[in-house]
Amino acid sequence: MSSEQTPATAFEWVGGEARVRELVDRFYDLMDLEPAYARLRAAHGTGLDDARDKLFWFLCGWLGGPDHYTSRFGHPRLRARHLPFRIGVAERDQWLACMGQAMQETGVDPALQARLAESFAGTADWMRNVGA
């Protein structure tokens, strides 16, 4: 995709709210289905509905679309909000792999996948709160 064709925001590039919801739903479905994401799934407790909504609201704004999360909860304070959960290397890696698989399976443009994967990796590493 040339720079002339690149949408103004990643939100537009991914395809708007419906596509962000599709991505988030696939991410959590995979977390539930794939044994490779068992530690990540265990960290989320029994239900995923609240997490699905919060990630959807957050990603919409983070990608440059509507600020649903901030309008509901204020500043995301990602690290502070995740401190109660054990996030080590395994959880980080499983989150990144699960999101990568979800992006691929929902047809996110490969160039956008690469950009998002880089951003997700930095954030996921920063979220770690235990050594291993």
C-alpha cells in the first residue's frame, strides 16, 4: 500500500468498529480454544465478556477511532490497571501470539499487522510485572 493509499488512522485501516470488534472477539475466542494460550486464559478469570468490551473500547481509541474507553473510565493507565495480574514472559508471549493469530485470521492487512505487532510488543513487554 503506498503512502497515498494509507488511511489516516490505523482505525480506518483496520476497517472501523465492526472490524475491531471482530479482531477482539477472535482474540478472546482463540484464548478460550487454543491450549497454547492456557496461561493467558487463566489470568482472565472465569468470564471474558468484560475483558472483550474493555479491549474493544480501548483498541478503538488507541487505533485512532472513538475514545470509548476513556469516556467510560478515564485515562487507560494500562500498567496500573494490570498490576493485580501476574504478567511474566509467558503471559506476554502468549498475548502477542494470540493477537498475532487473531490479526491474521481476521484478515488485517499484513503491513498493518507488522506495525501493530511492533507496538503491541513494546506495550506487552512494558506490562510485565514479574521476571519470568
